[in-house]
Amino acid sequence: MEFGCGTGQFTLEAAAVCDAVVAVDVSPVMLRGLTAKLSERGVTNVDVEQAGFLTYEHDGALPTSSIPASRSTTCQTSGRP
């Protein structure tokens, strides 16, 4: 889960090593840029959500592992290195 994902520089890196990524940003313009990048690169394991840090509501289980990052980020892997 990445808050403030913008156009997805970190999101794309996380998607390469995580089973699933939730990318959250308040800006629809930034999310359109991210969505375009995901489509161009054929990335299908990212859920893009428009919300703020205080307004985001997650449905379902939260990831159980994390990747160190400068932002609030968690990553669920299924035994990936």
C-alpha cells in the first residue's frame, strides 16, 4: 500500500516484487498518469484508489509484510525474494 503514489515511480517498482499493490493518491491527474503507465507496461497487480491519507478506507485483509521505504508502504509477497 502506497499513500501519495503520484504517477507511480515507487508503485511500479513495488509491483515487480509484490503480489498486489494498492496505490492511493488524492489527485485524479496523477492517478491518470499512473493508470496509463500501468496499461503501457501490462502491469495488472496494482489497485489504484483516489483518496487521501485520512479518507482512504481499505476493504479486505491488509498485507502481512513490508518493504522499507520513505513512505507508508506495505507489500504482500508469496515467498518472492
